Amino acid sequence: MNSLNLNPLPSLARKGILTYLGISAVVYLLMMLAGLVMRLAQAGLIAVPPNFFYQLMTAHGAGMVGISALAASAVLWYFLRRYVELNVGILWANLVLFLVGVVCILGGVFVGGYAGAWTFLFPLPSTSMGVWGVWAAASFMVGLLIIGVGFLLFYLDVIRAILTKYRSIPRALGWPQLFANSDAPMPPATIVASTMVVIVNTMGIVAGAVVIVIMLINLFMPEFAVDALLTKNLIYFFGHVFINATIYQAVIAVYELLPEYTKRPWKVNKVFLAAWSASSLMVMAVYPHHLLMDFAMPVWAAVMGQILSYANGIPLVVVTAYGALTIVHKSGIKWDPASGLLFLSMFGWTAGVIPAIIDATITVNNVMHNTMWVPGHFHFYLLLGLVAMLFGFMYYLVHKEGQRTSLIDRAAFLLYMTGSAGFAGMFLVSGMNSVPRRWAAHLPEWVSYSETASAFAILIVVGAAIFAFRFITRLPQARTV
């Protein structure tokens, strides 16, 4: 059941994976430049009109979430194909729908002026005070809907392939071994992770599609009543699940590649299976921590959001981080940019959860949630966790075994690591000092934080530019197996 398919990738599949990642590398760099522009504007070092600032903020948020999902799905597809047969046509269909959706989003933002953030919270898309028109908001949301359809097709093909081999979702999650003491071989980590991602992200995408359709109807038929609290719950369920699922896909690269570097297997045991099964449920139930300031939310939901936010970080992150430490310890691993970035991602993911848990505490949330603390925690685990995993995978594809790591690559690693830690850290320090998030203009006493953050952002951009350049220029030598 655990036999590997290590045959060469079909040409069309190889081109698809490299296209996914090539686009991702370029877009990541563009989105980082957008983030730098926003921080420079908040520091008063450049002049950016407020309307354009919020358009840029909207594109930056939607762009980083979307491109992370695209790159992470490439990781999942590449490694999952070792165990099951996937449809190459669906891989390309998802990419085409993604690009069509991106055109709609960019048109709504930069042509129509939509600037309501990627969360499109009701009633903001339809209540713009004349800043953007109905068609701009509709274009943005239709773009999200089209992208969601592409990913839904992608995940349906993934679960089809898994069920063809494992016959049921419980078998793919390892429940017979976990609960019934079955002596059948444990399912590989990639199968377990992929199954979990399909479950949670299918639910998230469907919830997002429902709320987008509801809001589109309201845009053109204002008499169509919308329940604001229900709408907000659906949006944050979708948003929280979707962005978290990206890191659950990308971590597959850690499960597959660190064993390759250390010559040690990643052991799947009952603790591992229990952790992934628990996270399958908790990642869908913790989203109320985004709504702790909404007085209309039931108290039980807020309490559940706080408790499960504490618990959710334990099973999966701790198991994965501990597994990475044990597999690397005294292994004689030969470090290169790929293995270094993958190992760094374990620190970023684990440490980045801590400020998220702090913010999920109700009494803290009432003070901190609308401050820079929130972008601090997600920039921490995205830059040092998720994006590090994805750049590590890109390096793996184009870095030949035994190839010497150049001084430039080492410098890029240090620049990216230092810049990301400092950049996210300045967000957290700003939040501790009550600097509000999502403000285009900052008061004089806040400017120093933005100035320091801008300096760190430059380091990130330089490091990421080297990563992207290395990957794109080495595409012809990318692995074929």
C-alpha cells in the first residue's frame, strides 16, 4: 500500500508544476514589494494616496493568500503522485481558472478601485461611499469564486485518487491503525496530510462560495436581506480554513524531503495519526477567535474559539516540529538552501503560533485585535513558516545533489531569515504599543516602528529576489522524477 511511484513526471505534469511555482516565485516578490511600499508610506518616507494604499492592501492580502494556495497545491500534487494516480488535466484546469480569477480581482481593485480588503466583510463591498462601484466589488468577488471552483476541482481529483487506492477516508487517515489496532501498514504522512487538507478545504471553499453568492445577490438586489453575523461567520470560516490549509499542504515537503536529506524515514505512528485527525476537526472549529469582539456572537462560541485555539497548536505543530528535530539530530545532514529553509520553516510555524494563541485569549483580544499584533502573528508564521517551506521546495527542484552552496545563496538565506524575523517582530512591537492595523497614515509617535519595519522589509525583498532568480534561471535543470 505504501509503494512509491518514482517514475519520471510526464512532460505535461512537470511543466504544470514548474509553471505553478514559477508564477508563485514572481508573485511572491511582487507582493513583498507591495508590502514594502505600504510600510514606507506609513513611515512617511514615500507619498501614497490613501485610496491607492487600501487598493494595494487589498491586492496584497488576496495575492499572498491565493499564491500561497497555488504554490502549496504544487507541493501536494508533486509528492502525492508518488502514492496515487492524479489527473494532469485537472492540474492545468486549476491553473487556468486561477489566472482568470486573478484578472477579475485585479480589474476590480486597480481599474474599479475596490479597496475593501481581501476579507470583503459585509456590508463594505456594497457600501463604499462612492469610492468604488458595484461592478468593482462584483468583479473582485467573482474572481474569488472562480479561483475557488478551480481549487475545488483540484481537491475532488485528489480525494478521488486517494479513495481509489485506500477505499475510504478513515483508512487514508489511518483510523484502523489508530482505533482498531490494525496490523496493516501505516498510511504515509503525505496521504494523511493530503486527506486532511481535502476535508477541511472543501468545507472552507464551499462556505466561501455560499457567502460570495449571497453577497453578489445583495450587491445587485439590495432588498435581498443578508444576516450580517451569519455572513461574517461564513467569511471567517472560509478565510481561516483556506489560509491554514496552505501550510498543511506545504509541510508535506518537510515530511518527504528531510528524510531524503537525513537518510532516515519519517515515522508515522499513532501519535502522528491522532494529531492530524484532531487538527482536521479543530482547524474548522477555531475560527470564532476572529470574532471575539463581536458582542452578538454566542458566548459558548467565543469560549470554544479561545479553548480550541490553545489546543490546535499542540497536536500538529508540536508533532511535526519534534519530528523534524529528531530526524535531523546527529544525522550528519548536508545543509543546502533547500534543507535550511525547510528546517527554518519548523521554527517559523511553531513560534508563529504563540502570538496567535495570545491574541485568541478573550481579554487580550479585546485590546489587541485591531492593532498591528494581528498582522504580526500571521506574517511571522507565513514568512518564516509557509513561504520558507515553499522556497525550500523550489530550491530542491533546481539544486543538484552535491552542488556547492554559493556565498550568494547563503547570504540570501541570512537576509531573508533576519528580515522576516525583524519585520514580523516590529508588527508585534507595534501592536504591543497599540498601533492600529489597516491605517494608511500613522501618527508621528508610530512612525519609528514603520521605519524600522521598512528596513527589515528591504532585507526580505532582497533575499526573496535571489531565491526567485535562482529558481527561474535554473528551471531547465529542474528534477524530472
